[in-house]
Amino acid sequence: MLKQTMPLLFEAFSQYPMACARVRGSQLNPNLIGEVWVYLFLEGSLLVADIQGLPFSGFYGFHIHQRGPCIPGEGYTGFSGIGGHFSPTQQPHPYHAGDLPVLMAYYGHAFMIVYTDRFVPQEIMGRAIVVHEWPDDYRTQPTGNSGSQIACGTFFPCFEQRPARLMGSVNSSRPT
């Protein structure tokens, strides 16, 4: 199976991502930054996340919410106006289109590539991608008991941008 999938992955990553989001931390997490790129892949989306400055090594909830933009709330850690998890078919949690696997951070850095057939990149434009303070338990309604929103980004169309780390760009900060 890997033999058939690898050429498809290479083809997907040789194209520009269709949706991009710059993730920024809440007021209590100003050093939390990252990027999320979404590629059209098979019947859905291939999502690539690179997040740095997470408070601790461990697991974090990771969801696409109903709408953007990400506007930090005042006096608390959340982001106002982004709504619940993206769920065009009104499925219960963890079957929302925006329910993603947890991010796993090691010394504050998380990198993840995940495929989902629950949406295509065009369907998430203008929606928020959120990092939560605790891992999703995949049971509790409606949010998975994943705690406060500690970082948020809004998806926009990518214009000839590729993740430097994936493509081996000469502009990357990789040591030579």
C-alpha cells in the first residue's frame, strides 16, 4: 500500500497548498506560533501543521472551528466569535468535520501530517484552526473536554507558498 501512496504524496507536496493558516498564541501564550498548510489529496485534504512554543511536551486538542477571524478575547485565553467545531453535517463529537487528531508536542514543538476525507481545502477557507490546552478525549460533547483555546489561526488561500521544511527550500533555516 505504501508503494501506491508515496507517488501520490510526492505529487500532492509538489503542488502549492490550497489553504494556509498562521497560528498565533493567546495573550497568555505570546511565544506560540506556527503554520498549517492544507493540500487537496485523494477525496479530501492532507493537513500539515508545524507549531512551536507550546507550553509543555504532551498532547493538545486540535480542531477546525466554524468561522474566523481569530480575535483574542480580553482577560482570558480564548478567541471570541469562532464558534464550535466545524460540522456541516451536524454530527456529534468526534465526528465533526473539524475534529482532528491531537497534536503531540516534544519540548514545545509539534509537527503533524494527517489525511482527512471530511473536507476539501475550499470548505475551510475563512474558518479557524485552534490549539487547545488539553488533549481531546474523543467522548465529551460537544468539544472533547480539551480546555481553553491557547492558539488560533484563520485559513486563507495560499499564493505560491510551500512549507520550506517539506520542500527543502534553500531559504530554510536548515544547517548546511
